[in-house]
Amino acid sequence: MKAIHNPLVQFVNGTKQFIIPAFQRDYSWTTEQCQQMWDDIVRAGASDGDHFIGSIVYIAGDTTTAVFSSWLVVDGQQRLTTLTLLLIALRDHIQETGWAGHEPTVAQIDAYYLKNAHESGERRFKVALRRHDDVTLKALVEGKEPSEIESSSELVVEAYLYFRKQLNRPETDPGLIYRGVGRLNIVDVTLDRRIDDPQRVFESLNSTGVDLTQSDLIRNYLLMGLPEPEQTRMYDDYWSKIETLFRETGSSPDTFLRDYIALKQGTTTQVRADRIYTEFREFWQPSDEKPLASLLNDMVLYARYFVSFVQPDRIDHKPLSMAVRQVRSLGSAHAMLIMRLFNLHEEKALSNNEFIRALNLISSYLVRRSVLGWQTRGYWGIFARIAHSLKNEDPLGSLQVAFARQNYRIPNDGEFMSAIQERDLYGLRICWHILSQLENSEQKEPSPVSEYSIEHIMPQSIDDVPEWKCMLGKNWEEVHSKWLHRLGNLTLTGYNSTYSNRPFEEKKTIDGGFCHSAVRLNGYVRNQAAWTADEMKTRGRLLAHRALDIWPHHNADEGLILAEEIRVLRSRADERQPDSIDMGPKAGEILYGIRDSIRELGESIEIVERRSLCFYSALSAGFFAETLPMSGYVRILLPIDFEEVDDPEGMARDVTAWKFIPNAVNRDCGVFIDVSNLQDIPKAVAMVRQAFNVVAE
């Protein structure tokens, strides 16, 4: 690395070209940054001293010759581009106004800062940007008006017009601005490809991460080390497609990249937003075994999945698009799982119908838990685990099994039916989603629910409406408080302000009232003569039954659930062996004796937990014994009640008589037995047999 303090004029002057490589981002400075540079130049022009504007770091390009130098800009592209735009604006201002100062002239600005007079083609321009930025900049250098440039770069034009506006102010002296530019100094840093790592230099210069997103850093990491033609090819063939996808959605690819890395690594811990780039570097290192083109092609594929999740209207298959839209409206913690399902669908492992059922199951999980008010923290990790567990040969079945086995379980039908009828639904963020789905699910002519708002059939305020008090009866306050925000009293309407707190009969018969409403949710309401607790209860029950059809339980095959339970237990059994447990020789001898005797009862799965050896049935996956080495003896814990154990020798003890059993893993045991010698093993194992027979049934 070679660094020198250099005037900008000297840095730019000569037959040379500064190229913004494909790995760099587009021009991104706004009026705020342009104004700061303008103010710096004005101050520099009005003073006698030089003004430092930062560093420009570059490395030799592939087209350097004896008389022409090309340089790839590693850092400083925003400053260099902005200064170029200012100078174009200054040149155009002088030409348009006929400014008669001594210097600069149009020819000077062109020759010193904008063009290589003796070169042709692309080499004519001193600064070459990326893609549409470059087209716009070159058009401005050639003297075109912004309005004449097709598909111009918005920020490039905005910066140019800002400087034109500043130059047109009566108090602006073009000569002072030119002097200011001449007094700008930079740190001129040249890298040597044989010695310096451009990516490392770039990271150190941008360590604060103020200007660059995580996706910017990842793009640079992937492309910066490549030869210039390869950079451009990789960018054009792959990375530009990712940028285009996210530009069309108006969102950053950072979240996608976080989920993509986790999906490929099989991790279940969400990476902090400011560590996505660091995690990516650990995920992928350049090597011959992992071709960059293959990685980028895969990233483009999954970016398309992610964007289809964010913008379901991009999906051609209408029923699938609608299912994705519904699950998207419930949040984004499940984006990784949706990407995995999209991939399985594209690989023909999931049919359209199966994909829709899978999406509806995710919606059911989210809606049911939300209605019951169950914990949502940690959803990202839950969905990550499910995504990793899906099997290519049976994605839908394995998804159902995964939901059935989660600690954050899906509420059953009874729990959901009770909660959706009895909870105050109006206070939940999911309320409008539930009502809109009750209105439109499976309908070929859906209602325009986006134009509707939530309406309380029995109004929120009835203190001044005697008709409502009379209808509800003497306990009207209690009825009003209990039923106001429940499902049975909620609907959708486009006439919310019209309904207000009118009496029920008026709400039915006024223009746009329930009797004239096209909203399906109001069908039951229009046929009622009164609106009391009985009607609200009946309507709530009817809607709850419909909700069961819209958001069904996982309906997982019990055989598949059991097979997965056994697979997981066997996998855990391979992780540790009993000899890893810290125990003395006597306890060890007793433990192995107990283990050998338990093995004679039937096939079991043995898992070493923290400090104990636990036994599960290989047929039912049910836990039936935990053996815990103590000082000179072994404690056996059994998941049966003390009153039920057959214990002729009186060896068993009641767990409930103890506050806790130290180091025990299974807390649902009712019996423990202490075995202090080999002779007592058969007596203890006879009681273990009772627990084994229970879980093996």
C-alpha cells in the first residue's frame, strides 16, 4: 500500500480513468451530502489554505498501458462522483451564462477533470460508474440535458441539478468555486495486488458500517477479489438480479441474506442485524470446491422465493398467491420456512395443493396461538427448526409432524374453539385478519375487505341509547361488558360512521344497514329481531366452527409422529455414552448392572442426559426410567404414582415427599428407588418393569 497527500487536481489530471467496479454499490449521496461538499468547497475557495476531503483508495485495472492508466476505486467513489457532477454543473453553467472570468473555461474543465481528450470510446471518460449511473453520468459529460436521458439515475441527476441551482444563485462566483476545487486535498492510496488484500483494506476503511449495508459488504466480499472482467460478469449474471428483485419490492436484501445463511447452515439462532456480513464470511470462503457462480445462482433462486413471499402478487398461480398473501399478513418470522417450501415446490416435491395446505398450516399455527395469547417470542428459531426438519420425500407430512412435536405447540380444536368465542378479540392485532378470512375464505367472489373496518354490532357506547339498554335487559351493563369485544359481536362494514351507536333496528334498516349489506358476515345479523347475549353467543359459535375449517389443526399422522420421535431419540442416544458420566467405581458397577437388566425387559433407547442415563421405549418413545449415579449407589426414578407401584420389599420412596431430587432431568416421576448393591438390582428392576409395561402398551 502506498499513501501520499495529493491535490485533487494532480490526482485526476493525466490520461487516466477511475472505474467504479461492479462490486461497488450505486451512487447514493443525497442533497444533504452534496450540500456539505458544496459548503466545504466554498470555504476552501474563500480561504488561503488547502482543504482535506478524505481518502481515495484504488488498485490498478486490467487496461493500464504506457500512456493510459485505469484504476478500480476501492473506496471514495461517492466523493469522486459528486465532485465530477459538480464540475459538470460548473462547466454547463459557464457555457450557458457566458461567464467571462479568467478561469475556468469549459475546455479546461473538460480536459482536466472530465475527459481524456486523446482517447476514444469508453476511455474518453475520466470516471466510469456502474450500470445506469454510468449511462447518466456519461450523458451529462457529453452535455445532454437531464430530460434527454432515458431511464436516468435519479440520484445522479438530483446531485447535478442541485449544483446547477447553487451556481445560479446571484451571490455564487464560479471562479471561487473553481479555486475551492483546486484547493481540495486527498489521501491518495494505491494498492498493490501482489501484496494488499483489497477486501481487508475496504473493511478497515468502512468498519463503522455507517454508509454500507450488510448486503453491500457481502457483495463486495464476493466480487472484489476477482479480475475486473470476471467481476462484471458475475455481477451482471447473478448479483444484479438480486438487487433488481429487492429494488422492485422497495426493501433491503439484508433480512433475506440472514435467513438464507441460516437455512444453508442449518442454524436456529437468529444473527444480529449488524453481524450478517460476519456470519456470511464464516458461511462461505472462496475455494475451488465451492464455485462462486454456483453459490450466486443459488442465492438468486432463494432471493426469488423470498421476494415472492414479500410480494405474493408476483405468483402466477392465484390460489397459491392468495395462500402466501394470508401467511405473509401474519408476519415475517417464518420467511425462512416459506423459502424452503418454495424450493421443495420448485423441485416438484410439493404439488400446488400440498404447498397451499402447508401454507395454511403455518397460518393456523400463528392464528390459533395468537387467539389464545400464547408466547410469540422465539418464533424465528421455531420456524428455523421446522425448515431444517422437512424431508424431501414427504415435505407436507414432515411439516405436520414438526408442528405436532414443537414445544410451542399448536392449540387443539377445543382450546381454539373456546378462545375464539370467549376472548376479547377486538383488542388483538389479528382481529381484522380473522374477520376478513371468515368473510372471504374459499369464496370465488371475495368482498373488498381492504375497504372495510371493524364494526361492533352492539355499539361500544350505549349509555345514552335506551333502546339498547332495554333490549339487553336489567343486567345490560354486565352483558355489554362481557360480549362487546367478542367474535359474536364483531363484523366488517363500509358504513362504520353511519352505524355509530344507533339502536339495533336502525342499524339493520338504514341505507347501507345490515339488511342491505353485501358482507357475508352480516347474513345472520340481518335475520335477528333482537341482539342480546343469546344471539351473540349463537353467532360466535357458528363463526368459531367456520374458523376450525379455515385454520385446521395439524392433523399429523400419528405413525409419522412416533417414527420421528424415535428417530430423534436414537440420534440423541449416539451423542454421548454412559462412560462420560462422572461417577465412582461402585456406582458405575451398579449402573451398568441395572442397564443390563433393563435391556432384558425389551428394546429400549438409552440417552445420557446431564448426569444420568435415561431409558425410553423403542416402540412408543415413552420415557420409563432414569438412573442417576450418586455417591456409592444409584437412584432410579420412575414415571408412575407411588400408590400404584408393586413394592413387596419396601424399597420405593414417594418423590412428592421430597422438595426436589438433585440432578434429576425428568420432573414427572412419582417414585424413586436407591440401589446400593448388586443384589438389590433384580428387586428394583421388577418395579422398572411396571413402568416399562405402561409405556410399551
